[in-house]
Amino acid sequence: MKKLGYFFIYLMLAVITNGQIQQKAFFNTSQFDPADPLRPWLDVTNHIRTAAIAGDMDKDGKPEILATEYANGGRVHVLEFATPNTLELVWSSPARTDVSSGSTPRWVRAGDLDGDGLREIIFSQSDGTTDGRVNVYEWDGSTDNGYGTETVIDFPADLFVSSGTGNFRTNREQGWVYDFDNDGRDELIMANRDSKVYILGINGDAPGFAAWQIEGGDPVAQPNNKFSAGSWWHSIPVDYDGDGVKEIVNHYWNFFGIWSIEPNGPDSYTYPSLPANPDAGVAGPIYYEYTKGINEDAVCYMGINAADVDGDGNEEVTGTIYIGSGDHNYEVIILDAGGSEATGVEVWKSQDQFAILADSLWKQVGFDYGEYWGNGAADLNGNGKDEIILGGVPGNYITTLEYNGTGSIMDGANYTAKKFKVYDLLIVGFNKYDSLGVVREDTVWSNLEYFIAKMDAGDLTGDGKDELVLAYQSVPDSLTFNTFTWNGSAYDKTTKKEFNPNAINLRVVEATATGLKPINTGLITPDNYTIEQNYPNPFNPSTSIRFSLPLSKKISVKVYDMLGNEIKTLVNNQEFGSGSYEVNWDGTNDFGQAVASGNYIAKYTFGNFSKSIKMSLLK
């Protein structure tokens, strides 16, 4: 069962063992002081395009969430449930300071491309406006959250150009990682500039003797690989005929174009043959453009979904229409290939397979205006039928659409719409008016700026029930304080800005029998780990180093010279509980020999992160 919940990222943590000091940490810009040279740990500000549930990638019993970031060259972060009530930032892909991200990565997935049982973090990355690569980071098999600082294998966008493909496009909204052919190795489908569908896999074990290969769509073996004049947008696994084998449904931005590929077994796929009828490029049975009839060049911008809305074992395709403008923008749609009769790849053949379930659905649930961007499917109430889940604007609500169980699934009248509040209305500023000593203060609220960009479902808490992770964009990250003072003839205005501690960009929501229940999860970042300046400093012959940690973790404290040579190990990968601790350095190396006067670095390492201080020994 897939459930909704409410994610309010804040935490109260004790940082001193002999006294409880409460400190809040928010998953937004207010954590990050750009003047601190240790930054950035994480800088999602108002741009989490994608959040993906990764499962327990490092097999420590703690599930992870992957979150994207446009800043710092484009990065991905791993957030782990350190406890059932606490998320912790445990890994970040390296920052790139020499190139723009080109607003990527727009997608991230967890998978096992080489089939070795070690989970990978897979995401695309552009170099400014130029297609870049797909990065693959892999758990090392032993280290807690050990995903490394180097890829185990990457995929340059032009890798197969010499074989007849176009450049793979790294700035599209979706890439999909799934074991399409059931061979124990995941495959990747992503955008290509030629808009053909290539099924990519890895031959061999990465790192080592591994190489990318085209498993499906090879230009020589399968030349018939483009049935649309539009752009490839998304490919997903859908068991539309209920036979237990998930077909690959390909979605194009050309009047909501759809066609399919049938997996046969390891590295074997059936692509459609060239159509015999001249209208097959529009009207089936291989490829169909479903919004041609309403004359709207539409796409499901954030991606389509597989959903079994009636619980009969045959999956449908659901999503929303994006046009840019027009009468049908943000409408909720469903595609039904036909169930058990829809065998093979020649299944998309009739306008009757497509239906608009709701127009301006936000009005049905009580809003004057709305936009649907992020969308998904989950069985929220456990009745065996998937609800269609919709997020976007307003960003503080989720809308669900559920089939009632009788009548046609293609008729929107047979569905019930509900709304669920998942975000408090956000305060973005205050206006203070001072007129001859009479003070009036107004609160400024934000409702339409932030939106749910994408969503993902999975069992995060290990209770056998799925939660839904929501990625937010355009969240106002500042509070604006305007003061208007009457000078006798007009108001003088002064403005002050501060970080907004309630501007939250990632939420996990869960449904209960009576509504929504907050998970009340806090977030810990490296900012919550501290190392204080040693005392005394300068020192001779010894000094004390004080450090703190917010939860139990194995940590190290080591001393280095200014050339980076390790001098002394004070704490070596030992587990400490939450609290503050102190260690002493007596000015000797690991061999007990006194070191020379000079400057030294004390490095405090916790997981994949570290902090350092400079110390001066004077004799």
C-alpha cells in the first residue's frame, strides 16, 4: 500500500552531553553561510527538481532518498533515515565549480546496472548548454554510505555517435532505470537527440572490465526505431496486458504520441516493424497521437505513470496534459491499451484508448486556480486500486483521483477527487506601517510561487507501507521585512531580508485511515557536527580539541602537517554517541616523537564529510 504523509523537516537535537541545548536545522538556505569556506555541504535552495526513493542502498537497514540540486555544477545528495524520525545528509556528489549545470540533473535513479548486488546512484549532468554524461556512483560493498568521490563508470553523451546514434540528451526531465529484460541487470532509457529509443546496459562489472552496450535499438539490428516526428519524452515499464511481463511504453511530445517495445528475454526486445498503412504514424496500430483529435500538441511534462486504477492486474498509463497554453492544459488523462487482448507491440490503435478524466480538477476540490506538474500513482487506502496522485500549484495540497469501482475507467464521472493538505501556507514577509506612532503590521503570504515538481513512492520506514516523497521548486527562501514610516507627507520604506526557516523543499507524506499524518522527520547535515578551536592555541606542550555529534556515528580525529601528511591519530573510526567530547594532543606523532614547532591541522571526519581547524605549536 502506498501512503501519503506530511514531511516537516526540522529537528531538535542535543549537542552537549551535560545539558540539553535545542537547535533547529532546516532543509533550506538558512543552513548555509556562503562565507564559510567549508561550504557547500548542500545547497538546494529552491530547486529540488527530483527526489527519488532509493531503498537501502548500503544494506545497513536505513533507507535513503536521492535529491537533485542545480547549484554547484549540478549534484545529487543522499538523505538517509538515520533513525525512524531523523533524515541525515550522508553523501553528496562532487561539486563542479568550473562549469554551469545547465539546470541539471533533472532526474536521478538508484539501480544495479552491472548486476553485482551493489546499488548505484545514476543521474545525468550537462556542461552548460552542452550534453554531458550520465554519472554512475556505486556503493563499495562495505563502507557505510560509501559511494565514493569518483564514478565507477560514466556514459559520455556522444559514446555511440560513431555507431549511428545521435547525442544522448542530458537535460530532459526523465531517465528510467529498470530491469526491462529480467536478466538481473538494470537497463537505462534516456533521451537522445535523434528521438529514438535506445535500451542501454552494462556488460561486465564496474569498476573494472565493464562497458556500455546498446541492448535494444541498435541502428543496424533494429533500424525501425522512430515512429514520431516529435521528441522522445519518457519510457516506462507497464504491464498493460496482465501477463506478468512489463512492456516498455514510449511517450513523445507530438500530440501525446505513444508506442511500445516488447521485452523477450535477456538483451532481446521486439521493436515494431514499419507500418503498412500510411496513417500509422498518427493513428496506429504501432504508434498513435492521442491529442490530435483535440488539436493540442500535448505531453506529460514531468513524466507518465503506470497505474492499475481498477485493480484487475492490467496496468493503465496515467498523467497530465501540458501544452503551454490552450483549453486542455493540466487535464488528467488515462490510457488503456486494452488489457489481455493488447498483446505485442501493435496495440495503440484507437482514440477510445485515451480519455480526459478531469478538466480543471482543482476547481472540483475547491481552488480557483491550479496547475498539475508532479504526478504519480499509489494505493493510498489499501483497497487494491491505485489512485492517481497530482501535485503542482497550489503547492500546499495534493489532489487524488480514485476510481469508484463501477462503470468505465475511461469515464471521469466514475472517479472521486479529494485534496490533502501537505504544507502550511508559507509566510514570505511582513509589512509594518508606522504612522505618527500608530503601528499596524500585516503578514504577507505566499500561495502560488512554490509547486510540487515531481514525486516518488516507496517504503521508507520499513513498516511495509509506502510513503510518497515530494520534490518542491520555487519555494521563496527569504523573509522580507518592509517598514513604512510616515514622514508627514509620504511613507518612507525600508526593507530587510532574512532566510526563511520554513521554506522547505522536500517532504514525505503518509496517509492514514482518517487523513494525513506528519512523519515529523528532522534533517541532520554536516552543520550539526562541530569541531571547536583547540585550547590553548598557540600551545606548548599539549592542547585540547572539542567536537560534537548529533547522533551515534563512527568518527575519526587526526592531526596533519601543512603538507597533508598524517602525524597523529587521536580517534580512529570509533563509535561515539550523540554529545560533546574532548581529546588531547600532546604534540607527538604516532611514534611518540615530539614534532617541531609550526602549524598543524586537526581533521574531524564523520562519514563522508569532515571539518578541520588549524593549530599552532610554539616551543
